[in-house]
Amino acid sequence: MSVSFQSGQTTVTLPGPVPGSTVRQVKRQVAGRTASGQLYTYDKGVRTFRVVLAFESLSDAEKDSLITFFHESANGVMNSFAYTDSAGASFTARFASAEIALRKVAQNVWDVSFELELNAMAG
């Protein structure tokens, strides 16, 4: 099964990621300390999920289309987009960090991993 990333008229489709992705639930809170050292917090009341996606054996073309989407459509972590997972569930997503890990394993073969922030998780 494949996954897809869509923003406007741009869609990138990749083969399904490596099974067993790590999912973390994140409660959005801001915490800091005053000049006197007192802790303060602000609860945004929002929960999101972070999922690490790892892809093995992507071609140069698949890797390049993902990188172009990352830089031009998503603009790193700035813009949200539609993500459809290998089970067909759709989410509003964004890249969770401004980096994508790339590892060239052979001529025209890449392993790629990155983390997405999702608005919710299915089931």
C-alpha cells in the first residue's frame, strides 16, 4: 500500500513506510520560568500526534519528489498538508522538524525518514 502527501495541486505518492512506526501523543503546553525562578505554564488545550515514517529503497525520482514537496509545498514545518496513510486514513499534517534524514544505500536507492505531526490518529 502507498501513502500520499497533498498540498494544493501537488501530490507525492510513495510506497508504504516500514511497518511499526513510532507514534507519540503530544499535549501542547508552554512552560518557562520568571526572572525569580518561578515556574509558569500555559496550556494550549491541544493534543497532536507525532509519527516517525521510514521509507526503504526509494528511487532517486521518489526521493526527489519528496524533497521538492518538503521545500516548496510544505516549506519545511511552515505549511500543513493532507497526508493519507497506507490504510487510506487521511489527516491534516505538517513536518514536525525542518529536516529529512537521507541515506544512499546503492545507485538510485535511498532510505528516507522524517517525523510528521498529525491532527489526530485513527483507531
